[in-house]
Amino acid sequence: MKKNLIISTIYLAVGLAFGVFYREFTKWNNFVGVTTLGVGHAHLIALGMLLFLILTLTLKNDSILQTWKYKAFLIVYNIGLGGTALMMLVRGILQVEAVKGMTLSSSIDGMVSGVAGLFHLTLAAGLVFLFMALYQMAKKENETKGKVN
């Protein structure tokens, strides 16, 4: 449970830092417009801090935290969310630089999109592991109460 709280705190700090970077980087470059940087901090706070804070508050059953499914969720999900945030940072910086005249080849643009897509898939796979662990926990709780589903 403490691990979830630590992870939640880290995502809060990184999310807030991402927001400060967005604000200062766009101001420094005199950028006005829409960029991926604008939503990066919200993604980190919602998908990182809030998810792990909710898990901390609701998972009183420490046995779920020891299952391989939950451990797989922690690894896969954090790789997916971290990578997704990194690619949002890259995409946002490229969008700001494009206004200043930097041109991006279609192959580089496609590569950034492809890597971001892979990290999104990793994020989704992590959520699948989380739900598998939660269903396993619910099944065990039903069995201990004498209800077999």
C-alpha cells in the first residue's frame, strides 16, 4: 500500500513539473496555440496520481498487492504511462519548434506517432493486468463468503 502512495506522489510531482515546463517553454518561445504539452500534466495527474491514490485508499487487502498480476500491472502500466508522457513531451516540443520554422520530415513524424502508440498499448495492457488482479481478488472474497461465481 505504501508503494502505491509513493508512486502517486511521484506522479503528482512529475505532473506539476510537466505543467510548469509547458507554461514556461511556451512563454519563452512566444507560442500561442494548442500543443500536446498543454494536456501532458493533466494526463500524469489523472492517470498517475489519481489512479494510485484511489488504489491506495481502496485496496485494504494486501494480498492483491502480492499477486503476479498486480506486480505486472505496476511494471507495465508505469512503463506505458511514463513513455506516453515522454512522447507527449517530445511531440509538444516539436509542435512549438514547428512554429519557429523547424520542419519535421514525415518519417520522423510517423516515428513519434508510432512510438507514442506503442506506449499507449503498453498502458492499456497494464490496465488489463490491474483488472485481472481485481477480478481475482473479488473471486477470492466471494469464495471466502461461501458464494462461488
